Amino acid sequence: MAQYSTELDGVLVALADPTRRGVIRRLGHGPRSVGDLAGEFPMTLPSFMKHVRVLETNGLISTVKRGRVRTCALRPGRLALVDDWLAEQRRIWEDRTDRLEHLLTDPPEERR
């Protein structure tokens, strides 16, 4: 569980930045070169590469260098960590609201 938490923390930190979320969104349409991606953001290429490294380190994207071109591709399976965590949180809150609903709507003699 601790490793799962560490991995989830890394993915959430990576997704916390709007630039990195923008990269993920664009890569959802297919692989793109770093140059293409960087051109869409108002920053220098070295600054943009820091974002790429964070995404790659946390397993959200993969990169391949062919010649002078580095291509990024989304690793959508990694987003399953967030989806699983959200599903778990949703179940917890649904259980809590179900219990609250029963507490508020069931007659006292049925609550025992």
C-alpha cells in the first residue's frame, strides 16, 4: 500500500501543474514531438523539458529519441492509479451518505 501511495502521490503532483495537464491532454490525441508540444506553451524549451521529465519520471508519458527528434506518447494506464483512487473515495462517500440517509429516513425502531 505504501508503494501505491507513493506512486499515486507522484502522479498527482505531476498532474497538479496546468502545463503538464495540457501536455497530457494534447498527447491524448496521439504522440507528438517535444518541439510541437513546446511550441504551444509560452516558455523556453529547457523549462518545458523540465515538465516533460516530471511526466516521464512519474510514468505518465514515455519518450523516444530518433535522431534529433524526441517524441512523447501518453501512457494512459498510469492514469488508472488516479481513477482507482477516485473510485475508492467515491465508494467511501457513497457508503457514508447511504448511512446518513438511513439514519434520517428510517423510523427509530428499524435502525437497530
